[in-house]
Amino acid sequence: MSERPIALITGASAGLGAAFARALAARGCDLILVARRAGRLETLAQEIMQKTGFQAEPFCADLTIPEDLHRVEERIRRLPHLDYLINNAGFGVRGLFADSDLERQTAMASLHMLATMRLTRVALPGMLDRRRGNIINVSSLSAFITLPGSIHYSATKAYLNTFSEGLAREVSCLGIRVQALCPGFTLTEFHATPAYVSMRAYERIPRFFWDAPEKVVEASLRRLPHGPVVFVPFFKNQVLAFGARLGLTDLFYRIVIRWFRRRPPM
């Protein structure tokens, strides 16, 4: 790696992770791209290097596997510096909790919470020594709006918000910027995964509610220097989060259920 800023992005092979990779490369960063899908990582790395001339290292790892998580930790330790850590890797488990797959729930918790905590812990000493660094933990609007069928997903995202807020209080005065990014419905592959494809969310939820990942990332990086730590991009999502804080989650749930009943799958 050169003396340019370095960004390590998890879940980098698609969606918000790939959008962060392109945006940070455009800002002059060399990249380490971490995800499970080696082919996609290699394609993205080649694209970025050809367009920008900056380095983009594909690093294939499944962060739910302890050995792979340790390999990423060691890669961070060997870096001359790390300017951006983007903890973006994640997935959802859908269905009533009592009927859900315990192993999948455990893996989701490990990925969202344990991997984020461990990578952040490994990255912090170098950032603190240099009194400079940026950590973005990709949370979700679901951290505020807990609906039946995804309660543990929401709980893991709420952890990211709380963790980020506490971490910011510890390190923001030492030059480290921390953000918990809480996007709403985003045009990624998330709702096309096996856990969510039956929802037909892309057809049933109005286009107004969907945001392009590039716009979400642009908003995230723009607000990172000045806060807030828990950042909900775009007014429509902020209204929903504010309503949830006022105790209106049950009303929101009833509206969603009625909407889905009126909009049968196409």
C-alpha cells in the first residue's frame, strides 16, 4: 500500500459496500475489499484500479467464520495506516423468532455485532496513534422500527447504534469520526436474497421509499465530519425514525400490513 489513505470495506462485493468502495476510491483512497464472493471482489477491484489507478485489494473472507475474521484482523494490523473502516457486511433472517433457524440467527449476530466490534477494536490503536480515522458502521432504519418477523435483525442493528454512540463519546475528541449509518429501503440485493425474495418488496413498496446506494453513501460521507453519530439519511426516513421514537411503531406496522394486503404480488 502507498501513502494514500487506506479504506477497508466489509461486504464490499455489492450494494452499499461496492458503492462505498467506488466513492472512497474517487476520494483518493487505496482499498481493501472484504467479502465472501471472490469473483465479484476481483471484478470490482479491477474496475476501480482501471478507472482510478489506485490500489484495490480483494480479500475473500466470511466474517462469520472465526478463522476468516482473524485473517482480516491480521491484515489490519499489518497496514501502515487505516483511514476508513466501513463495517458494512450483513444479512437478514426473516420469520417469527420461535420458528427461525438458530444457527442463522447466531451467524447474523456474530456478523453484525462481533465482527464489527473486533475489527473496530483492532483498527482503533493505529487511528488513535495518528489521531485520525473514520469508522462507519452500517446499521438500518430497522434499528428504530422493530416489526414481527425480523426482531433479532432489528436488535443487532440497535446494538450498532448504541456501540457507535458510545464509541464516539470515547474517541471523537481524539480525532476519530464515528457514524452509525441507518438507511431505509435501498436498491441493493438485500431484498432479493432467499430470506426476503418472497416479500416481493420491490413491487409492493412504492418507488418513493427506495434510495440508490450511491446516494446513501454520498449522504453518509458528507455528514461524517460533522455528525450526527446515528445518521438517518433523507427526510422520509427521518420522519419514520422520529415516529418510532415517539412510540408509533405499532401504527407504522398496521399501515405496512394494510399496504401489503392492498398490493398483491405481481
